[in-house]
Amino acid sequence: MTLQRRSGAEVRLEGIGKRYGAVTAVKPLDLVIEGGTLVTLLGPSGCGKTTLLRMIAGLELPSEGRIFIGGRDVSRLPAGERDVSLVFQSYALFPHMTVGENVAYGLVSSGMARRAAAERAAGALESVGLAGLGERLPSELSGGQQQRVAVARALVLEPAVLLFDEPLSNLDARLRRRMRDEIRELQQRLGVTVVYVTHDQSEALAVSDRIVVMRNAEIAQAGAPDDLYERPVDVFVAGFMGEANVLPARVAAIAGGEASVAIGPLELHLPYRGLAVGPASVAVRPEAVRIGPPGTGLAGMVARATYMGAVMEYTIDTALGAVFVVSGEVGRTHAAGESVGLTLAGRGVVLVRP
Amino acid sequence: MRHVAPAWWWVAAAVGATVLPWHMQQAGLGLGDLRAFAAADPDAASAAAQAVLHGRFWFWPVLAALAVGAVGSLPPGLARPRRGALLFAGGVLGLLAVAAQGFAVGIAGWTTPRLASLFGPLDDRQFGIGLGGCVAVLGFLFQATDGLALRGAFKGDRFTAGAVGLLAFSILVFTVWPMATILAEAFAGRGDLGPLAAFAERAADRKVWGMECVSSGRSCGVAWNSLALAIATATLATLLGLCFALIVTRTGFRAKRALRLLTVLPIITPPFVIGLGLILIFGRAGVVNQIVEAVTGSQLGRWIYGFQGVWLAQVFSFTPTAFLVLIGVVEGVSPTMEEAAHTLRASRLRTFLTVSLPLMRPGIANAWLVVFVESLADFGNPIVLGGSFGVLSTEIFFAVVGAQADFGRAAMLALVLLAFALAAFFLQRAVLGRRSYVAVAGKGDGGLATPLPRGIARAAFAVAIPWAILTIVVYAMALAGAFVKVWGRDWTPTLDHFRRAFDVTPTADGGFILSGLAWNSLGTTVTLAAIAAPVTAALGILASWILSRQRFAGRFALEFALMLTFAVPGTVIGVSYILTYNVPPLEITGTGVILVACFVFRNMPVGVRSGMAAMSQLDRSLDEASATLRASTTRTLARVILPLLKPAILTALVYSFVRAMTTVSAVIFLVSAQHEMATVFIINRVINGDYGVSIAYSAALIVLMVAAIGVIHLAVGRRRLGRRAAAPAPLVPAGGRV
């Protein structure tokens, strides 16, 4: 008996905030997480994303505001009565219980008979590809397998909302990629609502329906992955969602929602995004910069060239400052000291608030 | 407790107040007799019966509080917060009413003249509370904590609320109250002196603070004696302990394991065994004296009795304690720090002096303070070897048991001792910062411990090895004394002493009588220690769980109060307990209860320490995982925390048992004819110079305790956690005995 698809519940936060004495961990914020979607809370350490997650889980009680899960006010309910499950960063598998006992633990806590719980647990283990490992102890499993046990233990309760607290941070890079795809696949198959905390932007881009970028205890920007990557609202989000060159620019004129922008000698038409005529900043993705022969576009000199296998990385000194460039043309490289001219592709360049 | 209806505790309070006999009964009684007894004898009746049938009006407030709680306990209707408020109010009122009536009416009617003038004369009296009173008090207490939880305190968790309430209440009854009694006793008026004048007179006593020893040959005040002794002992024992610790952790010495065994000694040794050993070596009939006399013809005399002797004995006794603390300190210095120093071209000696030693400094200071406090509180060695050299702990004892029986003086001396101990406690906190008594359980990062610089290693060996040998000799002598007729005079080997202590006489009808002198006290000791051990372990583990896992308003205050409790020297506890529990409302002097209470509160640090150490190795996310998996607090505790704490629990159990058997300082005040403790029996023999039986008995105790400790080492074994080796539980919790 494996897990069935169902529709996940909506999570609604209204004015949720958390203070520890004088320290504000989360400033009061509103957030709606639609049922059946995977939303990532992304941000540097100390930004409040984990506190927000723990408040949804019921491990911390909010200082103010209310939390609704599936329309029910759960703000004051303890963790066990919220119909949520949390996958911990450390997995928090009980080391003295077998894998099967771990997975069945929540079911038995909820009052299910031991035998029925064991059957359900076996089904859940099968769903995550661990059929037959129920008798092992957690310490006898590999890191990836432990991760899957943690997921199975959370999923077997068929929670309305599944929470992940940096679930992949203890895995090596290759395994991390695989597990992240598995989590996404599982979420879509079961249709469960997932709130996922991470500080890794590529992980966030890969798994999310929506990403909420947090900074200094508040939401910096929320949106679809491509929104955040291609249209960050400010320098912080641009920088956090992957590499970005922030260059000084000037908005010369605005016409029909398009701004004509001067970046040194380069001129571009960009969505104007509420900026006024005058000095501004642009965030330029490294892959949006084209390297041409000297004399074209922005003049520069290659300061450093790094061979990365699939791509080349360059640091190029220009009148506007150092520009970081990623080029797919591995066959035709530029040596350090070479003079080049830079132009910008249309995509990957965006006006931002400084 | 989440699943128990709130009314449960109200019912307990009600049963305690209306059904069970309120006061302590001399003889047991059956439930059927209750009504008959109640009608005839008010002292055998429940509080309600006493109020209704016998006109003991002081119980009406208790019953009124019950009525308030009853409204909160009614099943339907009320919202949670309001119900909580009523339960809390009823519980608190109940506790206050119980306390008020207990303190107002004693064995001679009103306890103070002011009450008599306020309410008119009272032609009645009452004794200490018994079963009914205790049940009612617990009922009221948990009803109040339930109420708090219902109002949202402690995250709404009733189990946590109850546990915190129980701890706070225990501290209040078994520490704060006795300490307040001591304070009051020190201020008690004497003759025509008022409270302040009496206090001032006692405080300025020349026998306490006199400085005559500086200018003349006379002895100084006992406070100075205690301080000087504690400083001397702490300094030497820390130095020796550091040498041992460095040898064990930083050299290739082959007998490391044997050295480590030294750390177990202070736990299994009754506190006067070292003193006995020293007497047998250096006493008037001691081996050394006899040899010196035979060779040179001169008498060494009684030099061992006095400061030197006590100092020597304490250094022998407490070096293992310092050693134990310092092993952790030296091991806590990360090898990578030293490796870093090496790569920065520091020599071994320079690394040791500039990196390792400074990193150890707080730990060394802590070890010093631990020994300082142990020396201050030590009773066994000064009483055996002190002679005319008095220290605070022995002086307190003589003030109580002596012909003078001056409780005011005892209280004053206890206050001085308490002040010293608390000063050390605050220093210790300042030195260790917030890490207080949690063992530093840092993750060891890689790297090998750097061997000691050669010069320092040599010095350490030169100091430590002779001392270790001496320690063995002292123990050997102490034990050998059990097997000769009269030490120093008649060296004929004999088992007489054992026979006298542990004789078993067969009777005519095929049974036998335990006719040995020791059986009675041994039986009492083992029984009481066995009763106290589970209580101690349970409370200690509960406290460690609360302190390390729960966050609530007042947590810091609770932790602080608990640690203060642990800092009170045993002698002070002993004196305060007899002063406090000699009279109603809690009249338990002379019973086994007072000894068990004393053991529990003296030995709880063992449970708390091992619990905290084990808990710090358990990731907090395990609790949280259990909570998000729909488990109640009790289920989390029972299924996740306690199984993982099994080694810590066993450790706490056995060590609280062992320490209850070896303690002497507090219990010497609390024993009675029916409840004689082994250590007190032995010390009385020692004081009378009857060494043979004392040594035989001590040897038997040591064997018993080694067996107990061996049993846990076997029983604890390794936790079943698969490939990863289990984190070794700290088997020997540091510090705090006497």
C-alpha cells in the first residue's frame, strides 16, 4: 500500500512575526502558499527563514499574527495538532529505533494500532524506494537513505503540509541533485503542499513553484523562479539569485514601459520597472555578457581567465569596474591581458533599485 | 499528563483533605477504621473531619480553596483560560492555606504570641502533617500547574508545567525553608539580647574570627582555619591532579588505565578512610612512628593530629576529584590548536605555555574551586584527624551535639560556611561562564594530542607517581588494619574485627540472628539508599530535561536556585534540616523520611549532571521530530528521550546509591536510634579509637560499592545504535560529594 495522491492545503500567514526579547527574528509579514505547490524560503543564514518554517510547524509560537492551514487557525496549536510534518536538516531519526519503527512512530502516536502502522510504514518506505530496509537501524543506512527515511516518516502521516528544513545540506553535491529531483517528483506525484527552506539558490530554482527570498527578517521578493532570476527587484535579490554584475547606469528616457538605458557606451532598452530618469543600476548576469573584439561596445581587458570544463569564466576590467563573465565558448578562449570589447545580450540584464 | 483530565488533581487534593488522616500517625491504620478513629481522636481524622467534628477552624480555608478548585474542575461549560484561572487560584490558595495553618498552629497551640492576641487563646494543638496533608499538598500543587498550562503557560503543556512546579516546590521546601530557618536561628534572641544584638554577638565570636595564631601560639578562629585549610588543599590537590591529568592524556605512560582508576576512589571511599589510613601510618601507634622510635629512640608524637594531618588527608581524598575534573579540561584543548601552534614554529614547550595552558586556565580554576568547596564541606577528615584544630564543619557538629547544644551558634557557623561556599560558587560561575556544570562536550576535531614537553613531563611524573604510590599505601594500610588484632601493639593476623561486625549466630530452631554490630546500620543504610536512589535519579533526570529542553519564563531562576541548592555544604544541610523539621508542620526528624530527603537533595546533582551531559549529546531536533509526529510530551519522554538516556539514568541511579552510602557530613545530624547509618556508626567507633571494627566495616562498604559500580559498567554496556560507536556516557560525574 503506497501513498495516494491528494490535494494539499493552503497555508496562509497573516502578520506573522517573531521576537526573542529585543531581537526580531521575523518581522510581521503576510504570505499565502497555495495548496499543492512547493514554495521555497531562500535567504542567507540568520534571515529568519528557519524561524518562519518552525512557526508553521508549531515548534515556535509566533509573537504576533495568525497562521491558517487549510483555512483552520492553528496559531496557538502545538506541533502535533497541526497536520504538518517536518523533515529536519539533521533528519532527527531516532537512533534507537529501526527504520520501520521510525516511520511508524507518528502513526502510533496518532493512535493507530502497531500492526497497521507497521504496514503503512512499509508502504511509505516503498514509496521512497527503501522497500525491505525496515529492520535496519538508521545508522546502518547511507546519508541519502537516511534522508529518504526522514521523508517517508513525514509523508506517512499524509500531512496537509510537508515542511523541509535544509534537507539536503548534509549530502554531497551529486546526491544532493538526485535527492532534490526526487523530492520534487514526490511532491508533484502526491500533490502535497511543501514549504522548503534552503540557502542554496540553485536548489531553490530547481524545485520551486515559487521562491520567497528573505533578508533581515523580512521578505525581499517573492515570485516564480524565472521572475526572481530575471527580474530581481533589487541588488540583494539579484546577487543572491546567482552571480550578477551590478553596473552603474543612467536611465535616459522612458517611453511605453521601456526605458532606454545607458551603461557606459552601451545603450539598451529595458523594462523600466518604476525607475525615474536619472542614475540607476543594472544587474547583469555573467552569461549575458558577450565578449567581442576590441573596439566593439565596452572596452575592457581580461584580468583573469579560468577554465571550468563546461564553460570559461573571465574577470574583465572595464571603466565601469570589474565584470564577471561566463562564456560557453570553451573552444575560443581569451588570455589574460588581452583587450576585448563587451556587449550585452537582451536577456539577463535588468534595471534594479540600487 | 496531557491525557489526564484536569479534575484528577483536584480529586487528589479533595481525598487528601477530606478522607485521609491529615496528621502523621504513629501506627498505620486501615481505611475501614477511618471514621471510627475520626470521631474519637481528632489527630487521626481528615482535615474536613477535624474542622467539622472537632472545631479545628484553621482547616476551613483549606476546604474553601478546595471549593474554588471544584468550580474549575467541573466538566462542561467553561472556556480553557477561565477554567485554568480557577484551578490555579484554587491550587495556590490551597497551598497557602495549608502552609498558613501549619505555621500558625503547632504542638503548643498558637506558634507566636501575636496570633494568640489576634485570635484569642487556643486550647488545642496539632502535630506535623501526614499522609492526608501530603496528598492534599501535591493535589493543590499540580492543580495549580495544570491551571497555568491551561492558561497557555509552558506552551500549554501540562506535563512540563507539573514538572517545573514539582521542582520549584521541592527546592522551596527542602532548601529555601531550611536556609531561612538557619538565618532565623542565627538571629534568635538570647537571654536579654534582641535579635540583632544576638546576631552581632554570634557573628563577632572570637572563636570564629580570632586572629591569635598570627601573633601568638594560640589557635585562630575556625573560619580562618577552614579557609586556610581549603586554600592549601585546593592548591596542592589541583597541582597534583593536573600532573595526573597531563600524564594520562598527554604521555605514552603505560599504566594510564590504572591511574584512571584513581578517579573512582573518592566515590567509593567513605570520607574518613584516608584519615584512618594516615593514623595507622603516622599516628602514635602508626608504622612510621614505631620504626622511627625503634631506630632513633625518639617519639614523633601526635603531629598528625591537626592542620597538617587534615591537610594531608584532604589532599589524598580530593586529588582524584581534581584529577577527574582536569582530565576533561586537558582533553578539551583541541589538538588542532596545538598543531596550529607547531606549524607556526612554536616549540613544544612554547606551545604548551602559550596555547595549551592558557586554554586550560578556566578549567584549572574550576578544579581549584571544586576542591576548595569539598575541603570546606569535608567533615570526615577533620573529625578524625583534627584534634584541637577545629574547622567550621566540625565546630557546627560540636555546637549541636556538645553539652552546650547551642543552635544559634551552630546556625551562625553554618551561615559562615554557607557564605564561603556560595562565594566559591559565584566565582566558579564567573570562571566558567554559562557552561556552568555541563561537561564541555565539544566535538573533537581531528589531530593527535601533542605529547608533553619533556621537562614538564618529567616534572609531572616526579610529582604524580610517588603520590599515586603513597595513595595506594594509605589505602593498603587502612585495609590492612582490619586484619590485625591491635594495630601497633599486637600484629597477630585475625578476622575478629569482621566477626564482630558481621557475625551471624545460628539459632536453636534452624534460623539465624544477625548478631554482628554492623548489620543494623548496614541494613538501614542499604534500604534508605535504595529508596533514595530512584527518587534522586528521577528528579535529577527530570530537572536536566527541563533545564536543557524547555524554555519558559523563570527557567533561569529555577536553574540558578537548583545550582545554589547544590552548593550548600552537607553540614549546613544537616543542621538546617534538624532545625527545620524538628517541629510541625513537617515533623520528620528522627524518621527515615528526613534521611531520604537529605540524600535526594544532596545527590541530585549526580542525576542532573549526567542527565545534562547525555542530553547535550542528543540533538534537540529528536524531541521536535517526535512533537511534529503527533507525540505528546510524555510519549516523547518515554519513547525517545529516556531510552536514549538509559546510560545516564543507570549512572545516576548507582551513583546516588553509592553516595548515599558514603556520605557523612549531613546525615550525622539526622540519624536516630532506629535509623543509624553505616558511616555514622563507623565514625563514632573511630572517635572512640575502636579502629578494628571501623576498618573492617569500611572495607566491606568499599567492596559493596565496587560491586555496585562494576554492575553498572556491565549493565550500561553500549547502546544499540548500530555501527556508530555510542558516545560514552560520563560514568563518573564530577565534584560535589561530601
